[in-house]
Amino acid sequence: MKKKRQIPGLVLTCSLIVVVMGLATGCSLALHTTVKSEVARVEDVSGNFTLILWGGRFLDDPETVAFLDLEGDQYTFEPYAPDFDFTIKKGVPAKDALKRAEEFVSQNSDFQNSQVFRILDPSGVVIGYEVHPFYRLLRYGLSDVIDVQYWITDKTVNVKVRLKPWIERMRFDGGVDSRGGSSR
């Protein structure tokens, strides 16, 4: 069974626009190309990659993941984050890229295992890979604590990573929601 993930092909963005005569709200529709990812076999990974290591900013940072951007294709991966959230290494052969990615995502003391996902363009061609960590259930209550989103604008694959909302609340609110109950 193949596990597939997909982001919506349509994104609505709204912003506040100041008009000379007063205030108005402006909303715009931005069409983005759908990107899918599905479970991959490590032995299928080949080629040279730009390795993007996201997170690992502090000991046990759960918002850590690695991306392998296939070099020589028409797409370039672009992290949707400040420069201090990721590092980039170009020209890394597949075997070395996978090894470095696995070492990077496994640094958390609650790391359990990882899964490689292949990232597909709209026509189903592999354009890269994601090495996604999973953690012990005892720490967070679930093993998959991050959400990864992809969208293509022109020939750029935008990548955004964030903690799942209740994990974010648990980390920064001490596990208690705004009503005083458990965030679970």
C-alpha cells in the first residue's frame, strides 16, 4: 500500500490594503501546482542531490527533516523559512545524501525511525525525496509530529515545515490548552 500526501492546488491569501479613502480588504487567489509524495524505497534513490537539512537548531529539535532535491531537473527546492532554519549542501551523491539525511534526522533522543518519501511533480516524475523522522510515542503522544507542505510556483518547489498544531501548543504551553485542559 502506498501512502500518499498532497497539498491543495488552490491557496487563498488575504491581506489588508490601505486605500486613500479608507480601509479595504483584498483577497487574491493564487494557483499553485499540486505536489504529491509517497513512500519510496531507499534502493530506488539515485543521482546527485542538493541536500536540504531543515531544523536541528537545538538539542532534540523535533522540527527536523531532510530533503534531497534532484539536481539537473527543471525544479529547484526552496525552503519557506528564514536562513537559520536550514542548511544546503549541493552536489551530494545519492548514497551520501541518504546517509547524511538519516544521521541528521536521527539526532533527537526520542527518534524511533525514519521513512523516505519520493516527491512527485504534477506528471508523476520524481523530483526529490524527503527523509521524515518519527519519534517515540511517549514523548509527544504520536510519532509523526511535523507537517510538510509542498507547492510549485513556476519551477520552484516551495517547502514549508511546521510542528503539528497540538504539538506546538504542548511544547510552548506546557501541555495545557487555553481553557486549562490537556492539549490532547
